[in-house]
Amino acid sequence: MKRVWTVSLIWLVVLIGTGCTASTTIDAAKADARLDTLLDAAVRDENGELYRNAAIKVSMPGYEYEGAAGIARVDTGETMTVDHQFAIASVGKPMTAAIIYQLWEEGAFGPKGLDSTL
């Protein structure tokens, strides 16, 4: 769960750091650089040593970002990339909830909405 919060906080910091509001556009170069820096910091311990991995994808109107940092395999020292697979652990729960609410907003559950019997 810590990684989910880290990614959420990273994105919040990027939005604040780039001065992004609902009515402004994102400076992609500045946002990319800030996300790269924060992503790298998220996988290091207090001594600056790599000790975990992380990947992030941001997709929104007018802006796309993909990044990864850390070590993918401890036994080989292979660097993490966005193409590596790893367990998403508890991230699946809020993702599933978000998809359910999106379907509900689109009317996929019929006239009873979330009260529909499955």
C-alpha cells in the first residue's frame, strides 16, 4: 500500500510543482523531469541505495508519462523498466472500485445503478 501512496503523492507534487490547475496546461518537460526525480527517490533508502522498484504511467488529456526505477531482479541486478511484470498487491482493490464507479456513471448497471442485483 505504501507504493500506491507514494505514486499518488508523486503525482500531487508534480501537479503542484508545475502550477497545474484545472484551467492550465501542463509543462510536459518540467513534469517529466519532476516525475523522474521523484520516482528515483521513491526507490531509494535514506542512504541513497536502491532497495525496491516502482513503475508509473500517467495518461490524461494533453499529457502522457511512463517511467520506472529501481532494480527489477535482485539476483541479476537488472534495471526496472516499464515492460517488467510485478505483483500489484492491494492496488487491484481501489482500481476495481474505480472501474465499478466508472461503469455506474456510464449507466452500465441499468436503472437501479449500484443497487442492482448481480
